[in-house]
Amino acid sequence: MDNLIVNLVEKERKRQEETLSLIPSENYASKAVRDAVGSVLANKYSEGYPGRRYYQGNSVMDEIENLAIERGKKLFKLEHMNVQPYSGSPANLAVLMALVEPGEKICGMELSSGGHLTHGHKVSVTGKWFKSVQYGVNKEGRIDCDEVLDLVKKESPKVIFAGTTAYPWAIDWKKFSKIAESVDAFLVADISHISGLVAGGVVENPADYVHIVTSTTHKSLRGPRGAFIGVTNNGLEKDESLAVKIDRAVFPGLQGGPHMNTISAMAICFEEAGSHEFAIYAKQILKNAKALAEELRAGGLKVFGTDNHLLLLDVGLEKGRETALKLENVGIVVNANTIPGDAGSAMKPSGIRLGTPAVTTRGMKEAEMKKIGKLIVRVFAGDNLDKIKSEVLSICHTYPCPN
Ligand code: DSN
């Protein structure tokens, strides 16, 4: 046994147990999911796809991958699914590899407005190898679809990403589908943040409007750290070889052997996320986010949101990092983030991002959100930090992380 690592794992378990994670992209996977990730499946190489592997000994792996695909397709209303991407960033890169040549034009939402690095941000390979045009948000922090339409008509990108990491509002998938149609572009919905909400049926599923869906599986979906790419009926109507192009881009285009331990855990999480209990969980995530936003507003803080699981707080020019640190010191874990119209920068943002998937997994409801909201307001008011910390700890003890 490697005691050094065992002790560090225990230290991290305790940290998770004794703090409140309000990071909207974090969650607690079930024991079944975690056991699958640590199972003997990690020992096997399975390059290729079910029935077409490059190594012998893959009959069980074929069954596992097919099960994950079937469950995932049903859950998200997809015609084709690839469950092999190692995470969200390679999934999005695989989509680009399948659909555009280096130097061709793509479009996505600016990182500083709540988009993602891999939707064409300038320091990402997606912004370096492709010509990237980006849309932002208006003063209220919302996407202006008319502006996106103007940009797209002017630039004619081949691929458009719709999907966010720090956007507290619903995306109008129908409008985006019309925008993409106007220039015959492929429309990709990156639902990484909201896939648990889609699975739980509490936000709209973009599958009826887009050609491709990408998502990580470890955020609101509560699965392992992995990702999938889905092709919709519209996608196959637009390009009948789209599924083949996606599969080839993932393997052998970008990756080697799939992580079959992760894929088995994905199969488990798709089953869990299709349950009645998960639908109740997803609903509670939304109720909790609204309750938290209300309490923070009542405490005089400037809140952006919320239609979904997250909200942004304006904490003053370039004060995001120091605020996140102050909150961490009392056991409330958030991340610094840019806010709409931020006069700071990604390195010195003026906001923090909060979300409710993880605390909802611990069983907390609106009453606890109000308590947490009040504690956050007290941190801003300069109240006694030791006292706040002990109140946070008491909430954590009442709502332990799932085993
Ligand atoms: N790191 C993810 C998030 O926190 O939203 C995005 O990749």
C-alpha cells in the first residue's frame, strides 16, 4: 500500500466532507460509478469500436461499450453516440476534426462571456488552428441571437458551438438552429454543464434542434470524468456520414485506446440519470439555485441568474480571486469568474461563479440554500469568519457526501 497517497486521498475525502462545493461543474459520483472507474476494466486495451477491435480479448468490453451507447442514446434522444472521448475538450476537438480543415472558420461564445476554451478561444488549439469568430453577451449577460445571426451571416462559419460554462440563462436552441441553417453550418450543442438537467427533463433537450451534442459526464450528470459525442437525427439528415466522421475523428484521429473503466461508469451513470429519483434531483438543483440567488439578492449582492444550476456574482472590480479565497477560508468553495461586461480579465476577474449540483447531491434543499446564502452575505459584511466556518461545518456534518 502506498501510504503517502492513501493519506492524501483521505485528506481530500475529509476536505470534500467538511466544505461546501458550490463549483457548478463539480459533483459527487455514486459509489457504483467510482467502483467501476477503479475496476479491472482499467487493465485492458480496446482500441477500435465494438466488433472492430485491434486487440483480442475484447468480447466483454464490446458488451460494456454497446450498453453505454444504447443507454446514452435513449437518455439524450440521439441517433448515434461515441462514448470514447477522454473528456470534454478532446470531444469538441474531435467534432472540429470531423467537420473542418485547419484554417476554416468556426464560431463559438467568448470565454469571458461564459463560453468554453474549446469553442474557439484564442489560446486553445481550436482558436489557433481554425479561424475563430466569437459572440458575446449583452449588458444583462444574455446572448443576443440577432447579433449572433448578423455575425454568422457575415462570417459564414462551418461549425457553430452553442453551449456554456458560466451562463445562468437558458439557450434558445430553436433560434440557434435557424442561425446555423441560414449559412448551412453544423450546429453543436455543448451541454456539459446542463446534461444532468437535460437528462432529468428540467431543461430543454437540444437534440431536436442541433446536429451534434457533446457533453462531459461528471458535472450535473454525476458520472465519471469522461465525455460523449452524440449525433442527432437532424445531423444524419444533413450529412449521412456524420456518425462515421465523428467516430473516425475520435479514433484513430485523436485518441488511442478508450478508457473502458470510464465507459462502464458512464453506462452506470446513464442508467442512474434515467431514474425517477434523478428527475427529482434535477428539479431540486434548479429550485436550490433560485433560492440561493434570491437570498444573495436579499443580502444586497449583485447576482446574474438564474434559469439553470448556476449564478454569477459581481464582487467588485478584479476582486473575484480574493473573494473566492475568503470564501474558501470559511469552507465555501467557489471559483473566480468573469462577469458580463467585466472590466477586469480572465486572470483578474470581477466575479465568482456558484452552482448547486453538488450540494443538492448531499440532500440540501431551499432552506439550506438560504442558510448558505446568508453565510456568504455575512462573509461580504466582514462578520466573524471563525463563527461562519463553524456554521458551514455544521451544515456539512448534517449533509454528508454520498459514500
Ligand atoms: N472546467 C469546466 C468548468 O468548470 O466549467 C469547464 O471546462
